[in-house]
Amino acid sequence: MRIAVGDGTHLLGPLDVAFIARNIDTGRFHVIVFEEKPMPGPVPDTKDTKLVRLRSSMHHTEGAETLAAAQVHMAQIREKLKILDANVCQDVSFDWDGQAETIFTENWTLPGGSVKAALEQALRVSAQIGTSGR
């Protein structure tokens, strides 16, 4: 969910995420933003959502040579996209096959959840089963 504020910035929703991924083929680091895209039908409250469907809404196509350079790009993106701090992973990178457009994760906002663990699992499963949302 992306809402224009009117000053050139956008607010992202409570289940949208931003993270840094390392492309396993190129070794480059990419800032990626995934937005929640619920399945068709009634949209439950965040606290009632067990499985989160995320769709890639943007990523830095060229990528960066280092994690530090990608972190600088993340800071630039966060000036324009206002996202909850708890939904941002920028201190580590996740291995990524360069293909995942849609992923499913456990809801990390529930008690005991972790956005880092949810993303690691979702990207690993996506790569293993070859479901890149295409």
C-alpha cells in the first residue's frame, strides 16, 4: 500500500518491507521494496493476517558493488518512501536469485515474529521451488 503525502513522499503500509538483497549470480547488492498485495477478497486486519503476500514494487536495477553502497541507496529511498523501521532490513543482505517478484511470508508483526527471519525463509523457499511469481 502506497499513499502519496503530497510533498513528493509516500507512506508505505504496515506489511510493506524494504531490504537489501545480494544477487547470487552477479554478487551485486540491490535495495528492494515489496508491498503487501493481499489475495482477492476481504482484507483482514494486520493482526489477523497469518500469511503475507508481497509483490516487488521497486528495486535498484543496477545494484551496488558493496553492502555499504546499497545502505546509502536505502537511506536515499527512505527519504521518499516512509516505511516502518521494523519493516526495514539494511544491516545484512539476503541471497536472492534475481527472480522473485511475488513471495509469501509469515506475518512478522505477530508476537515472536521477525521481518529478517520471514524474508530469509520466503526468499529461500522461492529460490528452491522456482516460484518467482511469473
